[in-house]
Amino acid sequence: MRVSTPYARFLVRRSVIGAGQLSILMVLVFGLSLLLPGDAADVQSNDVLGEQQRAAARQLLGLDVAPVRRFADWLGDAVTGDFGVSYANGRPVAEVIADPLLTTALMAALAFVLLVPIAVTAGFAAGLRPGSWVDRLVTTISIGLDSIPDFVLAVLLVSYVSLELGLLPATFLGTDLDTLLDRPEYLVLPLVVMVARVAAPLVRLVRAGVIDVIDQPYIAQARRLGVGRVSLLARHVAPNALAPAMQELGRTGDGLLSGVLIVEAIFVVPGIASTLIGAIGNRDDPVILAIVAITGVIAIGINTAIDIAGQRMVPHSAESSAR
């Protein structure tokens, strides 16, 4: 009970803060969408329909209602799980974003699963032997990848690996979620781009943490007491070395979400970012708001989970140090 209460309070506090952040984000996004030229009726009618027909289209779409009331009505329905109907095609928003959201979630999950072991392994390999050729190689690669913008790396990979060597597909054009599951080679280049940039700073943080911890007196004492190498790394080095990296991992989660936009644009991935771009072009407010709300909740959840994991590691390492 003594352990669970602080975490329960932390969760409540973060939930309240997250709800406030999400509310502000939703208001800002909706307000900015109102500043865009025209509305859904204008986009759909172009110059074909007259003003009277456009007014009828606005009434049909519910755009004749005051923006504040329209936003409040959508928000009230969204809380119950009803994201409304798309202005562009009349389909429920949940159906419009379901497959793109699953595609993006699949890519983000695979990138995260690859990111953690790669960053930890490379960081430990470099940190345990500072100044060695392994350390220099890992550091050089991480700095190099960190200095290359996502879109440049993506274009280079497409130009050489796909077009020059013909080893992997260059685009997702015409590919749906089922095809991705049957042909995973479509995912290789996008995952390389997503993981490369976000892993680079994480590798250097893990390396720095390992170098700092490995020279601490309690590590030397553990060695003198005959603690095995695996136990030493797992119980004493890892908790202390990875605690700072856990905070960076939270920002990495945000970076994965933002990096998806670039990856989907270059590789023409039918994901949530592509759907968002299309919705903005169509002035499809229900789809825009639904995507922002869902991705906002995911980002807040990732950051909260990372913060909890980081807090749990710190007291564990302190107890290990005391022993």
C-alpha cells in the first residue's frame, strides 16, 4: 500500500494534466481549422455550384451551426465513442480512420520494439569499453544518423536500395494493411528511417549512463564480493544507467509519432498521417479532430508510462546501491 499510493496519486495527477493538455490541443486545432480558407462545402462544390446550392450543402453538413456549438456537440459525442460522420464521404469517422490507424500503429509498434534492444545493446557495447573501436564506431554512426534529416535519409535509401539495387519496394502505393502483413518487405525501409533517427540520441544517453555507473564505488565493491558479470550488469549497472534514458524514451515516443508523418509522405503509406493530410485538404473537421484526439491520448499515455517506469527504476537502483 505504501508503494501503490504514490503511484496512484501520480496517475491521477498526470490524468488531470493530460486531460487539460488534450482539451487545449483540441481547441487550438479546431480554431486553426476555422482559419483555413473555405469549408467542406466549398471544397466539395468548387466553382460548379452556386451560392444557394452551397448554402444547402452547408446546412446538410451542419456547417450552418455556430462553430462553438458544433465543436461542443462533437466533443460530447466523442466522449461516448462517437466521432461523427465524415464531411467528405458521409461514412462514420471510426470507419474512415480504422485501417489507417492500424497501419500507423503497426509501424510505430514495430519501430518501438526494434528501438529499445538496439539502443540498449549499442549503448552498453560502447559504454562498457569507452575509447575502444566499438565505442568509436557506435558513436560515429549515432552522431551521423542524428545529423541527417529523416526525409534525406529516406530519399537516400529509396534512391540506392530500391531504385539502384532493386532490393526492397520504394513505395506503399496501392498497398493496404492486409498486403503489409503478407509482404513485410514493404516495412523495412520505413522502419529503418523511423528507428535510425530516434535511436541515435538514445544510444549516446545509454552509453554515457553506463560509463558513469561503471566507475562508481559500489560497482567495484560488488566485483570484489564476487558478483557475476551478468548479475552485475542486470541488477546494478542497468537500473542506474537506463534511468536517464527512460526520460529520453518518452520524448522518443513523441518523435516516433511525428516521424510517421515524414515516412508516410515519402513512402506513400496509407496511414493516419496521410489520412490527416487528406482531411485537412477536404476541411473534414470530424476526421481531423478524431485523429488529433486519438494521437493525443496515445502520446499522453506513452509519456505517462515512461515516467512511471523511470520513477520505478530510481528507487530500485538506490536500494541496490545501499545493499
